Amino acid sequence: APTGAVREALLRGDVLLLCVQYFCWSLGVYGFVLWLPSIVRRGAAVSMAKTGLLAAVPYLAAIVLMLVVAYVSDKTLRRKALVWPFLLVSGLAMMGAFLIAEKSFGLAFVGLVIAGGCMYAPYGPFFAIVPERVPRSVTAEVLALINSAGALGGFFGSYFVGWLRAETGNARAGYLLMSVSLMVSALLLLLLRDVPKRAG
């Protein structure tokens, strides 16, 4: 595509909104990925082997939900409506884990399983949004920009969750950061206007 067309596509309001939204989403996801094993081990006081098994449970839930959500999205052609609710539930589940972590590890872990499954579930419909909004000639560049924003969010997520744990001495502040970032990502997606079909 001509340089001007690429620049115009990258500066579109909906593209920039998706960049910020995916930044917040990735901040929550990567903080969760990097710190889940240590959170589980510290909360349950179990061996490394059992920590690994427990930490795998949210990803088993994620596998099932990703397949189901992608199937429903392709059958119904619904995209945004199958992304933001899962992100909101994920943030709320993480908030629940934050609130009860000191009282009951079992309930907090259930919250983590729900959060982990729901934060991964909508990847399929999310990445179907872009090709349906922008011309084919610039789809790759727009996806690259959004993915770059996500990578940046991943860096900040892993960094700040670790920093908060070091400063506070526990994982609860990290729960709060991840839950808020996931909920913000859900609310940001609600600002994305629907389009009837891809332009071009």
C-alpha cells in the first residue's frame, strides 16, 4: 500500500483505540502469566510440582473457552460482543481474588481460574475485528501496530506487578492492577463503533 495510505490507517481513531485497549488487556494478561505460579505457591504453600499443576488449571479453562468463543464468533459473525464481556468478567474475577486472597486461597484460586480463562477466551474474535474494519492493503500494518502496543503492555504488566509485590510484600496490589487494567480494556472496547462491513 502507498505510504500515505498506511500512515492514514495507523492514525485512524478506531485503530488507536484498539492499540490502547490491547495495551491494557496485555498488561493484565502478562502480569497474570508471569506471577501466577508464585502467587499459587505462596498462597497454597505447596511443592513446585503441585504449583505447576495448579497453575495449569486456568490455561485448561482458557483452551476450552477460546475454542468455544471462536466457534460462536465465526458462526454468528459477532466480534466486539464476544470480547468485552469476557474481559470484564476476567477483571471482576481478578478483583474478587484480590479481595479474598488473605482470607481463603481456595476461593481466590477459583477467581484466578475464571480470570485466566476469560482473559484468553476472546482472542479469536478480537483479531477478527481489524480485517473487518480496515482495507486489506493495510491490515498487516494495523495488526502489527496493535500487537506492538500489546507487547508494550506486556512489559509494563510484568514490570509493575513485580514492582508492586516487592514494594508491598504481597501479591494483592498486583491483583488490583491486573483487574483494573482488564476492566478498563473492556470498557474501552465499548467505545468502538460498529461498522457494517470492511472498507475496501
